[in-house]
Amino acid sequence: MRVSFLRLLMAAFLVSASGCTAFRINLFGGDPEPLREFTIEGQAKGKVLVISVRGVISDAPRKRVFTSQPGTVEALVAQLRKAKKDPQIKAIVLKVDSPGGTTTASDILYRELLDFKQQTGAVIVAALMGVAASGGYYISLPADFILAHPTTLTGSIGVIFLRPGVSGLMGKLGLEVEVAKSGANKDMGSPFRPPTAGERTIFQSLTDRLGERFLQLVSTHRRLTPEALSDIATARVYLAPEALGLGLIDQIGYLPDALGEARRRAALPEDSRVIVYRRREFPDDTLYNPQTGFDGGLPPAVVDLGHLTDRTAGFYYLWPAAAFNE
């Protein structure tokens, strides 16, 4: 086994040293190449850019064994920055398959997409895939049109505060943590002791205010009826037909339907180019590939530590039932 691994390392070194670009071996993730444009279909003038947002939304880099890769915020903003320089891009299809993420990361992407639309005049069509819940729906709000796959789960319009607690385990092990603090609430949220009644009230108030912000943005962008707002305020998830009835989405369909809507709204011909940004070329590439390189989709690293280490205490626009199963 050791000999085979050493041979693999030697082969990777020789390929790299030879300057060969047609074949690359990447053992540990990481992808330093810049974003490049690839055409998926179409030849006519004008472009529709497809951007994928997949997985938990975070502004933290994704950790790997020997390296780290861009987080969701960095990856999406890099594509928007590149797109701003290309006046031929008249529309974006935002392909969302995410249970949400941190409140701040979700809000950053919301603002970046809104700014992009205002600064460029480009159309944005959101295509909701398997799960587009909580923060995954939040970042879709700037879209001019929201389409969901027939089997999409969406909704979860709310916020959750997650706080790991280890005080029970520490008590069983006979361990304790001594704290000196300058204010009564300085260590609120500490995992080393249960919260007080007063602290629970404070955290609930913060959670409610962040949830109200989410609901207000939904109300502003989607213009829902009071009855629909009351329903979604429960923060439950919905299948696409229910979401359509409430007004959370505009149509049920498939990715080609989202492309057609983007072309129509941007007054582009049916054969206008559909492009993606990648850091490397993928043979037989399609719109269903969520990767830009080795920083999206399923990680090629030997061991992925991201989902083991990213669940820190904090406020999330997140549907945990989906997030923790990734």
C-alpha cells in the first residue's frame, strides 16, 4: 500500500513538472486556477450565466485535511465580480440546492445579488433544486422570478440559534471550568453551563428579531397575503405545489424552463449562449454540474472535515434537518 501511494505521488510530481495541462492529479483539494468561462450551450449573441449555490451557506473556508477551499460567500462573489466585467451577460440563473446557513453569510449573498442586479440591470432567475430552505430561500429573494423543481423542499422562513452544550458530560467526568467575567452576561451562551432563564429570554429576543427581518424581506419581495405570511411565519417547509399556492415561488418546472424564462425576460434569442465559470474544464460538462473546480460539489479530498467542524454556536437561517445530513 505504501509503495503504491509513493508511486502515485511520484506520478503527480512528474506530470506537474512536465508542464502537462491536459492531465492533472489533485490529491488534497485546493484549486489555484482563476475562473474561466465555458459555454454549455448556444451560439447566439448574449449570455446567460448559471451560478450554483450548493450546501451550507458560510463565509468560512471549507476545511480539508491539508488545505482549505473557498466558502460559499467567496465562491459566489468571485463569480459576480467577474460577471460584472462582461456586458454580454444579460441574465443569471441562480441554481440553489441549500438548506441555508449562517444569518450573516446568507444576508451577504442576498445583498451581493441585489447589488449586482441594480448595477448591471441583468435579470436574475432562481432555480430551486432539491432543497432551498431558510437561507437557501433568503438568497433567492432578489430574483425577478423563482422557479422550483416539482420535488423541491423550500420554506423554513425563520432563524434558529444553535448552542452546543457539554455541561452534562463534564459533570459526569468530574470536570469544570472556572470563569471570571466583567459583566453578568459576558459568558452567556457558554457550552460549559446551562443558560439561565434570563439568558434564554435574551436569546429568544435576538432570534425573534432576526426572524422578523427574514419575514419582512419576504413580504417586501414577494408581496404575500396576510394569510400566507401567517402560515410561513411558522417556519415550516413546503413542497413546490404548496409554495406556489402561498406565493413563495412563481412556477414549478425544470432547469431548462428557468433558462427559457431568463432568456425571455432578458430579451435574448433562444440560442443565446449559456455559460458557466469553472476553474478547470470538465469533460462532457452540463448545467447540472455544481462545481467550479475542486471548490464545489462533492469534495475530492481524501477526508472532508468541513461538516465535522463548521457547526459553531450562532444564529442560522438554516433548516437543520437537511444541513446535518449532508
